[in-house]
Amino acid sequence: MIKSIYNRFYSDFLLPDRLVEMQRIIVAAKENGYKHLTLPEYFDRITSTSKVETSNIFIHRHDIDTDVKTARLFYKLEIQEGIKTSYYFRQTTIDITLMKELHYDGFEVGYHFEEIAQFCKDKKNYSSVFVRENMNEIQDIFLRNLKQLEKDLGFKIQTVASHGDFVNRLLKIPNHELITDEILKTAGLRFECYDKRLTESYSILCSDNAYPQFYRGMSPVDAINSDKNIIHFLSHPRHWRSAPLENLNDNIQRLVEGLSVKINKTKLNG
Ligand SMILES: [Zn+2]
């Protein structure tokens, strides 16, 4: 218990900059003949009717859950290394300037959405029945938020990625449950990142993780060294550089939300 509290504290407030490690991953991929593709570039290849190369591909997706400053450092590093990746921003991390720069430099910029979890937080109701009863309204909020973001950015968003919140784990309903073929069509979106055509085509899905175990499952460098054909790597700023103020804010927010869930769950069950 004390060890895990210390690890969380270290990870949030003392973690040294790990951008050198990020660079090591990029360089290892390049040196081993992997091509970095954005998610839509890869999607084009797997859905194309003509024969296109789908081997030795490295897809790096950044979910910007917190800390836009570190996201900017990822971008700087990737420009320096001459690669393109995919970035997904939440309502709380939207940074129009950075998103425009990324977009016009050929990176994928998408919306990291969480309307199911947010709806429950706003309404202080955490039952799955409540979510299913209100799905139409939740979908309308998603469409409105997306439209507003596109208006602010001045370009069309092509792809979205579902954020995983503790409320989703509680509900056992992921945010991407609001995405249907009809919603994709109405919103003019090409895909949601948990689309099975994508996830089932990866040889391996690697993800970063909090200190002290920096990767969930295999690390991307191990995946490269094991000759995995199509590597999808998901990373979050929080695990690459400590941002004490951001993390403190985020922890307080989570604490407040956690308390609200506890109180309102008791009310629902009582
Ligand atoms: Zn997320």
C-alpha cells in the first residue's frame, strides 16, 4: 500500500523526463525498417482494394489525457525524427494552436471523446440503465461537441478515439459504445480507433504505463526486436515527464469525481 502510494507520488511529481526513451523507440523502429504511419494512412492501406504494402508498420497514437506541454515536446521530437503520428485531445486538453500546427504538418489530429462518462458525472447518475435510456441525448452531445471543435479548429476532424475513464469501468460501458455507423456517417467521421478492422489487424497493441512498470505487456522496442509486423503503440504524456501542477489538478479532480460517484451510487442503491 505504502509502496504504491510512493510509486504514484514519484510518477506524478518526481518522474524524470523520459523523452530520450521515446526517441530510442522511434530510432529503433526506423533502424529496423519500420515505416511510421498515422492511423488514417494505415486505415487507407488495410481498406484499399489495390494491393498495398502492409508490413513493418509502426503506428504511434498519443492520447492527450493531460499535459499539453509534454504533447508539444512529443511533436517537436517527431518533427526532428521526420515521422508522423496521431494525436487525440480531450475537452480538457484541447489546444487549438498546437492542434492546428500538428494538422498542417500532416499529423493526425482527432477528438478523444468521453461523452458517456461525462454525462453520468454531470447528471450524478452512474447506472448503466440510465446510460442506455439516454443514449440518444449522449450522442447528440457528442455531435455538438465535435462540431464546435471543428468550428474552432477551422478543419474537419476525420477520426476519434474513445477515452477510458474510471466511470466507464464502473458502468462497464466504454465511451465508444455511443459510436454507431449512423453516428459516424452523420458526423462525417472515417472511423473510431477501437474499430475492429483496425484493432484486429495489429500484430501487437503496446501501451505505456505508470512507473515503475513503464509498459503494459511488451515494450515497443521488444516488439520491434521480435519482428512484430504491425505495431500499434499508445502513449500518454503523464508517463513520460512529470507535470506536478497538472497532475495535482487531475488528482484533485479524480478525488472529487470519485467522491461524487460514491455518494450518488449509495443514493441509487439505497
Ligand atoms: Zn484517454
